[in-house]
Amino acid sequence: MRASRQRTGPFALDAHSCLRKITYNRIMTRSLEQAFEVASQLTYDEQDALAAQMLREIAWEKRWESALTDDPEQLRRLVEEAREDIEAGRVRELHADDI
């Protein structure tokens, strides 16, 4: 059985309230639109957890990209470190069955 989607607290909806679709002036891919449509069927708590996870992932990607573009030498150091680890045998091939 699904948990209730009724909000509580300062943003609670009463019988006369309605939710409206928010429109943005941005283009969204069909895949992302479908993902959001599926996510909209989750409970509010599940939606909030998914949103938090997505925002953390986006922030992590931006930090990683920024770290590499702000300091191009950092990428060279990471590549060199990876090569050293491979040569020293500290890296092994990972297969899907290993996960």
C-alpha cells in the first residue's frame, strides 16, 4: 500500500487547494521528462529523497569538472597516478559480475 501523498505542516493542502503544473522556459529531453513523470507518482518523501540525490550528483559533477578545468595540471597528475597504480598492480579489471 502506498504512503499518503498528503503534506503536513506549513505547506499542507486543504480540500480547496490544488496543485498546478509549473512551467519553465527551459528545454528538457524526452528521457528526463519521462523520468520526472514517473517520479511524480512517488510519495512526497520519495520525491524529496530522489531530488536530493539528483542535486548531490549534479553538484559533484560540477565540482569535478571545475576542479579539472580550473587546474589542468590536476588532470595530468591524476592520469600519471592512475598509470603508476596500473603498473604497480594496484588496479584490477572490474566486471559486472563482481559488483
